[in-house]
Amino acid sequence: MKRILLFTLPILIIITIIIAGFGFLQVRFEEERLMDELKRKARAVAESVELSAKHILINKDHKSALKLVESFQKRERAQGCVIYDKDGQIFVITEKIFEWKNINKTDLANILLTKKPKDKLDKYKEYSIYSYILPVLDDESNILGFVEVIYDTSYMFVTLTQLWKRITITLTILLISITVITLLIQRQIFVLPVRRLTDWFKHFQKGEIDKLRPSILEEGEFGKLISEVEQVALSLRVARKVVTDSAKIRLEKEELWTEKKLRDLVQARLGENALFVVSNREPFMHVFDETIGKDVLIRPASGVVTAIDPILRACGGTWIAHGAGNSDKNYVNSKNKLGVPPDDIRCILKRIWLTKEEEDGYYYGFSNEGLWPLCHVTHTRPSFRENDWNIYKEVNRKFAENILDELPAKNPFIFIQDYHFTLLGKMIKEKRPDATIALFWHIPWPNPEVFAICPYQQEILDGMLGCDLIGFHLQSHCNNFLDTANRLIESRVDTEKFSVIRNNIETFIRPFPISVDFRNSDVTKNEISKIEEIRNELNLKDKIIGIGVDRIDYTKGLIEKILAIDKFLDKNLQYKNKFVFIQIAAPSRTHIKRYHDLMAEIDDLVEKKNWKHSNGNWKPIIYMKRHFSPEEIKPYYILADFCIVSSLHDGMNLVAKEYITSKSDLNGTLILSRFAGAARELMDAVQVNPYSIEEFSEAIKYALDLPVEEKRKRMGNMRKIVKENNIYHWAGSIITELTSLRKT
Ligand code: ADQ
């Protein structure tokens, strides 16, 4: 619309100025013409009366004079006539202008001297009038008196106003016609071809190849443009086909899962159907940093982001997530999308906007005060509020609609992340039964007795069972889910195939232990100097260094970790001054009271324990409570002699695997809670029950005392496991499973 205005407005303004100018001149000419006509008429009338007036004035014939001036009553537009004697006294006057005699007649004195007629425009009552005075002379040219004729000029004003009206109507009709014609022309030559081109692109994007043809009937410059675009599209399709075929060949040769192998798999299995990933947390957030006064780009502290990011980097596709950064809106295009990572674009991020109320009910309320504690069973009571549940459903619907907008014409693949979107699978399937949908559940799944607490259990299970595949980290979580479906919802569980059948949809339940990108294991020069910097800054020379990296969450066992370190130092005084534990902690979900209180509790506990053990410059715990980028965290992992993961319950825990990945020199020990999913794979970690502070403190001592060779052997074994079962293996297994379920 703005563009059309920009185009037509200048034309309309120019036409208006030209026509208004012409109109003004025409009115001026008409005014002059009417005035001339009036003057001529007045003069002729005055002269025609002159002779009669002469007789009247000589004979003082009042009767004839009256008859003469009254004859003006009948004339068109003439107001009247006055006959004056030579002293300027009114001899006779037309009755209808009787009051004219009260008006001062200074002009008569003038005429007496010049003996020439005089005219003027004047006012009489509410009328504009024209007066013409003619001296009446005897045969010796002496003044006998005067004749004055008076005309009403208001008809001129009426005539001119009508003329203006006609000009304005003509102008309006002209402007409307020009606007309509311009709109029609520009629609014909610009809007329609662009619309056809846009439709063409939409079909191309969605893979609706059969609908592409009819648009190529365009001629001229647009025709050429479309033909060029068609060439590019064709080459792109050919290139994709070639890539798909060669990817299939390479795939068969490669053994270890790498970014390249995953890309080959996606190309071979998904072909033109790109992958759609949905998560609550976005991989990149634009946030306004008040300390430096500008926007910064951060990667949120989230296991889901850590896991999904390398996959989308490897295979492209679209990532749909909540735009939670306070500056996010400044960086998206008209479709709320942007390419990420911004400096090396690999995939498209589509941001979904939520209101504060939606974020409160869906994210903080139902997801994190309801489902999160329900599934973790760490003795924090879940809260289920009806209002939160209603908002959760609305937000799932909002995501579903946004995803449906993006899907290609045929067989799309959708990969949903986590407990925020239990209803999404069913919502999408209702509209697109041809879609193949997987849901990965990143947190534990409790047993049926625990899940039965949830008032909305039926709708949640029904929503989840709209998916074709549901993945958990561990077989035990799969078993719990199958039991739950069997006990709490009308369905048939197939224990041979590990699937649930409900409403004629079969959902396969499989374990896929998540992992990290092992490729990042080499230590760079930059990291070496960063490590030295940290060592000097934190005074770590000759110290035994431990590391913990966690979101501040009650499931991560941070309190238990600090208590265990305290007990360890109580029992092993020889480690005083020699032992430093660095805890990196990212504040998370701080709007929830439980999290807010936990932060204060940890601050307080760290302060107390440091005060208790400190001596001179040394304190045992360095607590760094802020968000770190992955590049910032890595030097701490490399530096640390041991890492503690103390989760009270955890789906997997990626920190354990990140630590192992960073230890390319094998010098490090992992102390790992047996309640983290990672404990199933990482049998060479020193495993602990974090609820038992005694056992936990002894495990720290045990880990530190392990012979160097034993430590290296354990780390070597764990590295082998993580290297083989890396994030590409995880994604590859899910995509292989997903594509084998593909709808035709
Ligand atoms: P999370 O509960 O978020 O993930 P986790 O697997 O440990 O837990 O991943 C946390 C991620 O955040 C790690 O990549 C870590 O490096 C990063 N992180 C931690 N502290 C940080 C800080 N201060 N600054 C920046 N980054 C920080 C959920 C489940 C887990 C599951 C993952 C993946 O709860 O059980 O392993 O999803 O499925």
C-alpha cells in the first residue's frame, strides 16, 4: 500500500496543482468579464435616463421623476435609480433603496468639478452594489443635477461560486479516475506478476512440483526474471538429487558417526523434505546487556540446546522455538525468521512470540512447576493449576499452527523436544496425517503411580500418542512409559515391538541416550593461554582443582555437593590449602519461588562453608554464578582434575559427557551421581548416591586417591564410549528410526 501511495501520490499532487491553477485563472477571467458587462450596462442605462432627467430637473416635474425611478423596480437585478438636483439633494429615489439617501455622497462634489461620470463598488445593507453616477448638463454645459444607477452585484459571486464548484467536481472525478487507472495498471504490470512469482516460490519451497508450471507464462522483464529463477530452482533440485545419491554411497562406507555422516544420512533419508525441530528454548537469544548498553547474542544454558544445535548445524532445516530474548524482535525478518548462527548461517530459526501471561502459565507454571517436578521425583511437590493447563494447551496450539504454516507439501519430518509440547504431536497429526513425528523426552519418565498424580494425564498421553516415535534416554524410562500407557489410558501395548496402539496410530517407544559433539576435544592455543589466565587469576597454582557446571536447579544436587565437599574437608585436613572446587552455575527459572529460594540457599551455604574452612587467601569453593558461553566453560573442564555431577535425578546430564570430551590428556576423574542417566553408560566414573553425604565425601577422597594409571584408564574407556555414542550417533539413530516409519 505504501509503495502504491509513493507511486500515485506525486501524480495526484501535480494534477491537483495544475487544475487548481487553471481554475483560478478561469475564475479571474470570468469575474473581469462580468464586471465589464455590468459597467457597460450601467452606463447605457444612465445615459438612456439622462434626457428624461434633464426635462424633469428643468421643470421640477416630480410626478414624471417618480414614474421614471419606479420603473427600475421591475428591472432584473437593478437595485434602483436616484436623481439629484445640482446641490446634490435627492430629487427622487426608487423606493426599494430608500435608505441610500442617508449615505454620504462625497462623490457628487467631485463630479461637480470634473463634470465627468464616476463609478464605484460599494455596500448597501447586506448587498454588494455597483453605482454609476452621470452628471446631467444643460445646453451650456451647466450642471442641472445627477443620475445615479445602482446594481446588485451578488449574482456575480453566485456565478463564480458555481464555476468553482464545477472545477472542483471535474478535479475530483479526474483524480479518482487517475487513481483507479494507476491501481489497475500497477496491479496488472507489477502486483500480479509478483504474486505469481511468490506463489511459484511457495510451491517450490513446499515441494509442490506439479503446481509450478502455469506461472511461467509471463513476458517481458518479469518473464526473464521468472525464467532465471526457474533455472536456479532446477539446478538446486538436480544438485539435491546428486547430493542425496552420493550421500547414500558415503553413508555405507563411514563407521564412526560424524557431522558429515549425519548430513549424509539426512540427505539420503530425508531428501528434499527438510527437518523441522521444535523446542521451547531457542539456540540463540538476543538480549540487551545493560552494563555495556547494547544487544548481545547468547546461547542459553540448556541441555536441549547443547544437543540439538550440532544436529541442525549439520543438516540445515528449520528450528522453531520461543523467542524469549528481550531484543529478539529486532533481529527477525517479516516472517519472524533469521539464519543462525548469525556469523555462519546453517539453519533457519523461527521465533514464536509469547505474551507474559502465556510464558507464565505454559513455561513457568505447567511445564516447570507441574511436569518437571512430577517427572524428576526429587521431593519437590508438583503444582497443577487449571489456568496454567489452559494456557499450556493454547501455547501448544499456537506452536502447532506456526509449524503447519511451514510444512512442505509432502511427508514432512517433525522432531519435537521435551515436556513443553506433549499435545503438539496430536495437533499436527490431525491436520497433516502424512507427517512423521518424533518426540524426544529429555527428562526422566516416572512410574505409573507417580504419573497418575497429574490431573491431565489422559490428555497428555493422548497428545503424546499422536507421535510416531517417542524417545527417552534410558530403557527404564521407556518401560515406565509403556506401563503408564497400559495402566492409565485406553490403548494396546505391544511388548514385542515396544509400541503403543491407540486410535489406529502406532507409536514406537525407543531409548536414545543423548550425547555431545565429541569433535571439540582438541585443545587450542587460545585455550592454553586462557587456562593460564584462569590459573593466575584464581590463584590455582599447585592446587587440586574440581569443577561443577550446572543450571541452578534443585534436581542438580548443588546443596548436597557443597555439603559433601565440606564433609570431605572436615575429614581430610591434609587437603586444606591444596584443594579448590570451582562451581559454575547458571541462574535458571528465577521467577519460580522454589528456584529463587534455592539460589539464596546456595549463596548462603557457600558463604558459610568458605568462612568455616578458609585460611589466609585460600577458600575451598569458588562460586561463579552467571551464564558462560561453551567456549568460556571448556578451559575450566580442561583445567580441572576432577568433575562432580551430583544430580538427584537427571534424564542424562551432558556436563558429565562434556567433561570427558574435554579431557584429551586423560588426566581427570568424573564423580557421577548414580541417579543421572549418564551413569548407565559411564561405568568408569566414580559413582555416588548424592543423598548420602557421608558416601559422597568418601567418593571424593577415593577419586582423588586413585592411581594416575587407573584414572587414565577410566577416562580412556569413557572417552571411547562418548566418542562412539556422540550426538551425531544419537541424531542418526532417531532419524533412521523416524524415516523407517515414513508415511507414503
Ligand atoms: P539440563 O537439565 O539443562 O538438560 P544438562 O544435560 O546438564 O542439563 O545440560 C546443561 C547444559 O547447560 C550443558 O551443556 C552445560 O554446559 C550448560 N551450562 C550449565 N551451566 C552453565 C552456565 N553457567 N553457563 C552456560 N552454560 C551452562 C535436560 C535434561 C538433561 C539432559 C539434557 C539433554 O535435564 O537430563 O541431559 O536435557 O537431553
